[in-house]
Amino acid sequence: MSDSNGASSPEVVRSLEFGGFILLPERHLLLKGEETVRVGSRALSLLTKLLEHPGETVSKSDLLNAGWPSLHVEEHNLKTNIGILRRILGDSGQAGQFITTVSGRGYRFVAAVQHRLSRVPNPDAGGKPARYSNLPHQSQSVFGRSRTIAAICSDFDQSRLVTIVGTGGVGKTTVSIHVAEKLLPKFRDGVVFVDLDATNDPRHVANAIAQSAGIAAQSANRLAALCAHLRAGETLIILDNCEHVLDEVAHTVTRILADAPLVKILATSREPLSLPAEKIRRLKGLDTPPIAKGLTATEALAFPAIQLFVDRARQRCPDFALSDAQAMTAAEVCRRLDGLALAIELAATQVPALGMEELLRQLDSRILSAEEEHAKFGRHRTLFATLEWSYGLLSDDEKMVLCRLSAFAGAFSMDSACAVAADTTRSRAAVFDGVARLVSKSLISVEPDRREPHYFLLNTTRAFAGEKLAALEDPDRTRWLHAHHVHAMAQMAAADTKTSTLDGWLEKYGSLIDDIRLALQWTFSRPGDAALGVKLTVAAVPFWRHLSLLEEGRTAAEGALHEAFAQYRDQSDELALNLAVGAMGLHARGPLPYVKTALTRALESAERLGHTEMQLQCLRAISEYYLWTSDTRGAMEASERIRQINTVRIAAADDAADVQTGTALRWIGELQRSQHYLENVIRRPVARHRSETADFEFNQRLVALGSLAQVSWLQGFPDRAIQLAEQQLDGARNSNYSVALCSALVQSTAIALFIGDLDAADQHLTLLDEHAAEHGLPVWRSMARCHRGRLLYDAGEPVDLELFRQSLSELHDAGFRMRYPAYLAHFSLGQSQHGDFEGALASINEVIDRCRANGHSWGIPEALRLKATYILGLGGRDAEELSAGLLTQSIEMARHQGARSWELRSLITQAQFSKTESLSAALRELSAASGKFTEGLHTIDLVRARQILAGTGSSPSDLQLRSGGRISRQAN
């Protein structure tokens, strides 16, 4: 609702106010003053529950139900999220100023809470849409960086690339996130945060960015797809932790900045990218007090290093207050740590246990020797020395847990931690406690806003702990445990593909891909563990498919099929890996010969195993391969085999068989039979559960709609064709599968061109070209350019024959021979437009020869009609007679097929070129044919037929047929 000035009316909502904070439960919003406090949804639900019962003990079970409704989660999740809440509120300990622990029972909110009704702006009325952001939640306060943050924000007024450079642990990530939060309103398409910490292989840099940006792309060139996606966007990209993949980051950034003019990039690294126009901001340690006698606590607290130290110490000990007597000691601690934020945080966690003086003494003695040991780390030695000191204060159990958890490349759950860190001498409960203590000591970080908390080690901590692991036990034992656990998780994820929604599956399992890559690298580097690598590759196939990493998946599967690993593969592995190579290769690169080889091997394995469902999958892919290569007989035979072995009556398999058969019948001109099979698919109930279609991800119903649209137009039902094409396009947009949308756009373009709706064709082609470029699908871009050539011809615009010829060559080389003749016919029209009737005639003769060789008679009537016009264009003594004979053949063949639209086109051309003595008969035939149409009266061919019959379009010059048979859209 708006007022008279168009402004949105304020909404009255419930607010809960305490200690300078305001919680708006219905808005899922926590404010401190006028600033929004970033807090995860789980923690916010727990806070709401506590605030609704101030002064009361809220049981653990009630809080678990509030934070995780309808889910069973372990109690440590509650403890972790309460800890996160306390940090956000500046609270800590068992008896904080806001939340206290009631031992064995639950938690109590002890501060005063005021319940009010507040008027706040209505976000749904005239508000701006929320911008995309995947920025991590920041539950900690930031000190001493406000000027730096403001300066970096200003840098983007002059530069598109800013790099924050500094030593490890200085706070680069924290600064970058706060900069992004400030700049978010200025970027129409939001902010993309990319943590490259777990990206160990430089080849995966573009993949990591694309995944963070939510790009689903089936692409052999992910960087090209990424740049295409970003090209028209106004986005800020944060590339965090670039130093270990610096060269590839520099290459990727260069491409993005060149291809996407509105994109800006903020990088964090230990060294610059060394690119032109790069603005470098060097981040030094936090300011510390100068060496001076008589330093007071008030004077010390004016320095951000001391502010951070005291803040983190209070999180461990809420009663801690810096005294004048401690001020000089605290200052010396912070100076000793070079003002490094992470090092100061690690030191502050030890204040409750050691006290200030002992803390400084241990720093002096342990860090000195540790700095010498870690001198190889150069300017990072202070951080590693601090880690060494912190590590020395850990118990043996804590050391072992920390070092074993360094095996993880990314975030991990508590169950995953136990799988790697627990053993016969260390229980799950001990691991729980160890992780909790390591979190409290800032050696492990938390990702709270998930179904259950996930944990991760900062890259510096992971590298340090990885080195220490060798002193405790054989690192390969931990790597082996990690690889086995990742394999088990991947198997669980593969099983869940049939019962989970795609979004739900990705949220739960998507981040596992980094650990899969790490585990595969380790297993295949050790001959004795290659068997596990093979099994893990098989289990990982759904990850590559659902994360749109088809080329990566194809390469990994091919690697696992190498003869060196033959002894580790059984028949089931051979089946899964060959199917992955064939199916992923088909959609990523096209129907190349190796695709058929892989699919054939997969089918042979499925048959030997007697695995019916896998046979169905193989046959579906093989049938699709045959169709794409123009082998309709092979496609129909594969489809018939699907029916024969589908005794378990999998509906998706029946759909696949009928779609492939119906499409093949359309190509060979049996339109009525084609209609029967395609309508069978459309009439079947739509699968309600993903288990029914998970193995047939190229939605067969959508393919049926597109093929039936073409059949309907050919049969003389243009309106139905339009409706079916629109249904296919709508479904493809909702399918989250890029190839399905490309296919639908191709079909919709063809229908639009058939009926003469050039505006719609132009819109479809624009989207097709952008989408194919965005997702790195070059074959579909070639199709778009071929259709664009026909559109230009129909619109009377000059056709770029060189570009057209190049696109045809690309389709031919990729094995896409199914549509090649139709596009070659379009090319012949372009040749005729340029006056090259001999070239046009040669091209259309090749079209006819290819169609006859493949049995693809559906397009021959139109090809014969075009050939007749080219012969007339060339002229000659027998031109009229030859053309008349060709038109007669075209008309008879169209009637035999039941292709009324082809028949109508040829009758129009025949009427235009009939001699006076035969004109009446030609007009009678045209009148009879056009009279059979009961719909689509606005379409171009029926409009032209009415003009001819009315005597307003009876001369050949009206149709400009001597320029290539083009029917002008002016008639519409």
C-alpha cells in the first residue's frame, strides 16, 4: 500500500529490544542502532526463542526444535550456535550479560527485554529488490580498519581492480568482506565472494568463481562461459586467498576485466597480481602503542591492536578488564606479534589460563625459538611462530584433532571430523570437545548458517597443522581416512540424488567437491590406493553433473579408465566410468566418435552385469547420440531395445524411447506415427518425484513438446505449434539445465521463422546466443548463427556468408549432422541473395542428397521447392519445365507425408510461376489447400496465399522468388 506520493506505507511489526539491539522476528532481522547485524538463520531462531522467554530457562530440546524444526541434530550444534550468538552480542562465558548457561538443562536470557510494536518501512511495497550476495557472516567486531575500508571503497571510483596485499593473518579477508558490504548497494547484480583457499589446482580457478556466482555451465572452456555470464552484469567479485594460484588468477582476472566492462574485482593475496591498472593496498598490522613508561589502560585502548586483544580476551573471560598495571604488558604482547590480527586473537584466548605476565613470558621464550624454526616463511614467520606457541599450549588430544582435521580442503561437519579424528583411543565425544575447545581458541572457524554447523581451518592454520601431523603419526594414515570418508560421503550423496531436490542436494553436498578433488589427487598418486581413487571417481559422477563440471568429470572418468588402473576396476566401475565419459562428453563436446565408443562399452558392461536400469541409461544416451548424428535407424533400434528391457516400467525410460522414436519418425517424414509417440509422452503424468527422472536429466517431456511443435506446424496446425513451443520453452527455463533451454530456443526459433514472426525469432536467437556463450556451448552458438542467417534473409538484410560457412563447418566437425541439411538449405538462400545461384543450386543439391542418404525425407519437399526457384534464377531454355517438375514432386511428396505447410508453400510458388493456361488450375489447387487450414490464418504463408487468390500478389516479383524464394514479411 502506498501513500499519495507513491511512498510505501510503514508496517507495524513486533520488536524485541535489549542492550542496544533490536530484533524484528518476522523480518528475520537484528539491528544494532541503525546497522544490520549479520547473523545466521539458526542463531537468529535461537535468539528469538530466548527473547520470547526472558528470565526463564529454555530447555535444550525446545531450542533444538526452534533452530532445527523437524530435524534430528546433535546437541553440539546448539552449543556452537549459542557460542556464535554470544560473540555477535559481545557476550561470552557461562554467565554473560545476555545469555547464561543453566548446567545440564539449557540456557537463559538474563538481560531486560522490551516487547514493542514498531513502525518500519514495508519492504514489499516499492522497495528495491535485494542484491545477490554470498558474503560470509561476520560475527566478530573489526578494529582499526575503518579508514582502510573507506579508502578501498574510494579506489573503485578510479580502478576496476584492487588487491589487498599483506602477510598471512593480518586481516585481509575481514577487510575485503567489510568493503564488499559497503559497496553492495552500488552493484546492480550484487557481490560474489570466492574463497580460493581450497582451490589447489590452478585449472579450477574459473570453476570456483563460476560456482560461487551460481553459474551452471556444461563447458569445456569454463573461463569463456564465466566471462559470457558476467559480460552484461554489474558485479563486484571478491577473490580471497589468491597467492597459491596467483598466475591463473591473474590470467582469469585479465579475461574477466576485458570481457565484462561493468565488473570490478577485489583480490586478497600475499603478493600483487602484477597486472596493469591494478591498485595495490598494502595492509599492515594493527597499530600498537609506542614503547613508553606509564602507559595507562585508557591510553592503550586508543590503539586497535589493544582493542582487539581485549575484545577477544573478554570472549573467553567476560570479567576481564585491562588495568593500568597490565597496559604495558598488553602493548608489548601486541608489538611482539607485529599487530597481526590472527596472532593477537590466538594470544588473547590464553589470557584466562595464563594471565598477562605469563603470557608475555611464554611468548618471549617460545616465539623466539619458533621464529628461528619458521624462518623459511619469511615475513610470515611471526604468524607461524604464534601458531607454534599456541600449538604448544594445546593438550595432546587437541593437537591430534587439529592436525588430523588439516586433511580437509574445505568445510567439514562434526560427523566428518569424527570420521577422520576419532579412533580406538579417541572417542567421538573427545573429538566433539576437542573441536569446541579449538573453536574457542580461534584455531578452528565456524560456518553457522547451515543445517548443522560446519567448521574449517584458515589456510595458514591448515598448512601449519599439516606440517605438524607428520610429527604425530604417518600423514598417509590421515589422508587414507579422509579419502575413505569422502568416498562414503560421495556414495551417500549419489544415493540422495533420487530423493532430494537439486537445490537441497547442492546445499547439503555441493561443497564436498573440493575434498573430492584432494582425495582423488592423493589416491591416484599412490599405486596402493588407486583402487579407492577409482571407486571415488565413480561415486563423484553426480557432483560433476549437478555442479555443471561436465568437462572436469569427463576428464576424471577418462583418467580412472587408464590402463594403469585396470587391475583396480571391476565390471561395475567400467560401466559407470564409460557411461560418464560418453554422457558427459555428448553434452559437453557433441557426438564425437569417442562418445559412441564409451557408451557402447558401458552398455556391454551393463548387459554382462544384468543391470537393467543402467542398460536403460546407456541406451537412452546411445539413441540420443544416433539422433544427433542423423542415424535415425540406429536411434529407433536403440529405442526399441529400451522398450524390450524396461520390464520394471520406469516411466522416464518409456518417455525416452517414445521421444527418440517420435523424433526419428519426424525426420523420416512419417508425421502421423511421430505424432502418436510424442503425444504418448505428453499425456503421461508429469513425474512428481525426482527419483523418476534423475537418471534421465535431459527432460524427455520437453524434447517431446519441441518435436511435436514441429510436427504440428508441418501438419498444418500453426497455432498448436506455437503453443507447444511456448510450453517447451517455459519448462526449459525452469529445468536448470542449460542444454534443455538451448534446445527449446532452437525449436521456438524454427517455429517463429516458419510462421513469419521475425520479432519473436530475433528475441529467441538473442537469448540462445547469450545463453550458449554464457554456458560455454559452442555448438549451440553455431546453430544460433545459422538461424540468424535465415532470419536476416527473411528480413531482407544482408547475410554474412563467411560467418555462416564457418558455423556450418563447426556443426559438421562436432558431428551434429541431424540439423546440418536444414542449415545448409538456409545457407543456400544466402547464396541466392548474393546472386550466386550456381552455388545455391550446388548447396541445395547437397541437402537433397544428404536427406535421401539418411532417409530424412521430411525436408525434401522444401528443398525441391527451393531448387526450383534457383533453376529459375539461373534461367535457361528448360528452366521453367524443370522447375515445374520439381514443384510437382514437392507437392506430391508433401501430400504423401501429410505435410500441409510444405504443400502450401510449393503451391504458392507454383501459382506465382504458372503460365496463363495453367494458372486457373494452380489457383484452384492453392485455394483447396489453404481452405484445409482451420488455424494460423495470421501466419505468413496463409496471408500470402490469400493475397494471391485475391489477385494482389500474383506476380513473381511480389515474392522476389528470383532472389532466392524469400517470402517477404511485409505481407504479415
